[in-house]
Amino acid sequence: AGDAANLLKPALARGELSTIAATTWKEYKKYIEKDAALTRRFQVVKLDEPSVSQASDILRGLVGVYEKSHQVLISDEALCAACELSA
């Protein structure tokens, strides 16, 4: 992780690279927070995990995209089961 960060830092500093990063809080503390130069390049946006109900709503909004992209049909029952099993 440190090697990748060192490769990215110059481009980030020059404004040549726009980046969105996703990590766990534990990994952020371990790899990013300790590096002041890297920390300056990012703005932390903390997101809580969605509830099963919220996740279902999110997926219902996206199900058409996935059905079209993968040429499959996804039942609401399967969508709900995926949300419940991932909780």
C-alpha cells in the first residue's frame, strides 16, 4: 500500500490525478492517516453501512442497469435475499 501511495503522491500533488478512494476505517488508520502528505490529498467522507431496507432500495434503483448489462432478470425476492444475507 505504501508503494502505491508513493507512486500516486506526485501526480496528486500536481493536480494531475482526481481520485476517489474507498477503504475501511482500520485500513485508513493503518495506511493513510500516518502519511501526512497523503492525508493532505484526500478529504474523508465517512459513510455508515446502509440498513437492509436502505440497501434494498438502493438495489431496486439499480436492478434495471444490472439486468440490461448482464442480460438477466433479477427477482425482487433474490434482491431482498442478497441484502439480508449480506447484513
